[in-house]
Amino acid sequence: MNSPEIERLIQLLAKLPGLGPRSARRVALHLMKKRDGLLTPLAEALGAAAEAVRTCSVCGNLDTRDPCHVCTDPRRDQSTLCVVEEVGDLWALERTNSFKGLYHVLGGTLSALEGIGPDDLSIAALVNRARRPEVSEVILALNATVEGQTTAHYVTDRLTECDVTVSRLAHGVPVGGELDYLDEGTLTAALRARRPF
Amino acid sequence: MVPEDAAPRPLDRLAVTRLTLSQFRCYESARLHLDARPVVLTGPNGAGKTNLLEAVSFLAPGRGLRRARLSEVERLGAPAGQGWAVAAQVTTPFGEVDIGTGRDAAAGERSERRLVRIDGRPVRGQVALAEHVAVVWLTPQMDRLFSEGASGRRRFLDRLVFGFDPAHAGRLARYELALRERARLLREGSRDDAWLAGLEAEMAATGVAVAAARRELIERLQAAIDQAVGPFPQAEIAVSGTLEDGLGEEPALAVEEGLRRRLAERRRQDGEAGGAGVGPHRSDLLVRHRGKAMPAELCSTGEQKALLVSIVLANARLMTAERGSPPLLLLDEVAAHLDEARRLALFAELLDLGAQAWMTGTDRATFAELDGAATAFRVEDAHVVHT
């Protein structure tokens, strides 16, 4: 039996996504073997992050500043809001380097079966932001799941009171994809969302 | 082992070549080595023959041939934390694939989560199974398929569609999820129109795709039935439902819009009754006996069974022509209710198709004509012995 300190480390590691009890033990052992090179710097980094990380009160992003570096960047286009489910989706879009507007993180999707309703998501805050005169377009970048699409529908309805264009990401042929290999649903979506060449 | 005198079939048809069970029903563990030929399982009642068929049925999406809860499938006395598992090596027209599936016991004693691994890699959801394996079954419970409620016939039809259109399983799951979400909102008395409308839009879009896939299969399957010769009765098949009927008259987008409107109008009624009063989850498969010109449910038990067999065989021929292989066929106690001419015709057709049909029976003599042409096992008291 390990000492309580080590057991607690293992139990906490096992709560990380992708780690189970077995891999948590392996990670804990690895950390303890590399105490100076890894464990101490990691502990310091965790402490510093816990101290500094904030949720952006404007868009919901995670950053060390509030408002976050995206919201405060003067070069970004203030007229476009991109709505995403989670911070991970925001980061994915940022990696593309192709979107220069601002974001809004909903914090999840509507799910009656999991008891998540509109009040559990930051939809009211989105409507308030979209009302501002400088905002002209809201892009819905939600997942193509049942919950994601239902939420997109819901948000669109709530935004009708604002003077904005609502658009959503195109569904269809992936970059480098061959038509022959696509399922009918994707092809139908691609046909519907076709555009002039 | 394939005896040298029995010409082995080319291994490009869909076939399970190795099946391993652990903590599954009566089996603590069992392993079967097979080739592409049909499989004959004989033994006394309660020996565990149907359990083997059920294990194979879990290689496709869904709840298996008994529609059991996953925790019910676990062997009584299985060690805690060790869920049941079925692993199979499968040859398909597109190559070999290793499939593993079982109950996620790590998520709890009562967890109903099914784990699926394909070629050793975990995949999310069961729908991916449909891309590799198609399974169609006939069980003694289905002898009443035509006289009982529509849900059994609908499931039977959808399982046939999976074989041609693996995405059908995913669309059905999407449709049912949106349906459940809407039912929950209505039951809780929600009057959130935007949320409901979002779910109804999703139900309409996926629902029309589900109905269109069913209609398309019925049309091609009828053509395959029409070409059949032999002692099995010819069936006249049709699918009936608001969407399926609508698709014959209007473009798909109009049908989609129609369903969306009707769902919106029915919110109060659906909230009181639960579920939804319209949609492809209420459609039915209609079958008539062509020779006798009567609905299937009015035919004798034997004729009803023969009609089902004739549909399953036509489906297998169609799949062979279009997808390169018939599905795996699980024929539980199939010889019961079939006269000798039909029994022999069934065996001949299965061999001609090259289908891996898993057949059970109490008496080995029933399958005498398949000696040498099938892999035979004796199942007794949860032990499987190759004979």
C-alpha cells in the first residue's frame, strides 16, 4: 500500500480525461522518477495556472486575462461573433488562423435528457452581445450532432430579435475527400450548401 | 479445419472465422474456429445454442437477437467488474477485421454502455459495426412477427436496410435521440417553442432519410423476390407510414416540411400521450402471400415462416449482387415448421449463396444433407464440441 500522498496523486491523475486507474499509476510513477526534471516544474506550472487562469467574462474563453486576449485584441473584427460549444472548439478555430472576429462560448448544448436547458448555457449573454450596433453577423460553429443542431436552431430563433445575419458552418465534402467514399447524408448536405465557383 | 474433400469456399464472403465468448450467458468462456461454410449447432434444449447466435448478433449494432439489457447477458456468477465480451475475427469482401464488443463493466455493475473495438481500436458508438458486418436473424419468437405489433416488423426491415446502407443505423439513432429529447421536454410541460422546433427540424430531416432508405430497399427487395423460383411462397412487400407514403407523392423536402408542421401541431397531444403520434417510428412492413392472395397474418404458421425465409433469402441474394456478400444469417430452430422440400431447398440455396448461416436444432439428422458442407458443433451444457 502506498502512502496517502502518493495514493492521492494517483486518484487525482485518474480523473484526467483519457486516463484510467492503470495509466494514472504509470503517470504517477513516471513523475516521481523524474522529480526534479518534471514533477516539480509541473507542480509549479499547475500552481501558477490555478492562480492565474480566468474565464473571460465577455466570451467565456479561458485565459489569464479577463477580458481575454481575443476580446481585447484591437485588430479583431468587432462585427462578427462566432458561437462555439466549448473552449476547445474556440482553440480549434483559432489554430486555423482564418477567423478574425470574436467568439462566444456557450458552455455546452441543449439536452433535455441530461437536464441542460437554455438557462444553463450563456445564451442570454450572446443575445445581449448581438444586440450591440457594431455586431452584424453571428456564425454558428456548433457540432453536427443532434444536440448541436438543435442548439443552433434554438440560438437562431433567439437571435431573430437582433439585427444580425445568422450563418452556420457549411457541412459537406471534407478537404481532400473523394465523393465516392462519402455517405449520402454528407453528400446531400454538400449539395444543399453548394455555392458559385 | 476444412476437410480436403469439401471444396473450401473463397474466403471473401462475410464470415466469422473465430468467435470467442467470455462471461456470456451460460458460457464462462468458449472459442469456436470456423471457416466460411454454414454452421450447424445441435444439442438438447437449454444447452446454449441460441446463446451462440446471440453472441454473433452483437457483432452488429443494436441490442442483439433477444433485445436484452446488456447486464442481463452477463453470466450469473461472473466476477465483479468483468463484463461479458464477444470477440470475433471476421472475413468481409473488404478484408479481414477483428471485432470486440461487450458491456463496460468498469462504468458500474448496472452500466448499459456497450464497448466496441474494431481492429483493436476503441470506437465511439456501435454504428461503426454496420460498416463491417450485416446480420439478419430468424428466431422462433418471430413466428408471430406478422400477427404482433408493428415494432417487430419495423426492426426486421431496418435490419435489412443496415446491410445495404450502414449509415441507416446512425440516422435512426439520431432520429430516436431527437424524439426522446422532445418527449422529455413535452412531458416536463415545456413550452419552449424554439427548443421544440429545433428538435422537430432534426426529427424531420433524419426521419425523411430513414423513410427514403426503407422505401428504396423495399422496391429492390420486391424485384429480388419476383425473380425467385423454388418451393418458398412469394411475398408482396410494402412499407406503410406517413413519410413513406408521402415520399411516393411529393419531393423529399416537402415531406420533411410536412412532418415538421405536423409535429408542431401535435405538441399538446404528444405531451399527454408520450412519444410522438407521427413519424417513421410508427411505420409498418406489410407482407402479403402472393399465391394465396392473402395478408401474411392470416396464413398458417408454416406459411408465415416460409414467407419470412423467402424474404430473408431474397435479401441475401440482393446483398450478394450489390455488396459482394450475403449477410450473416442466424436461423434459430429454422427447420421447425418447414416441410422437407422447403428444408432441403433452404439448405441448397444457402450453399449456393455461400452464406455463413448459423443454424440450430435439437436433432443432428435434420441437417444430414449438410454433412461435409457445414461446420458442425455439438452443444451440451454450455460446452461446444466440434464434430
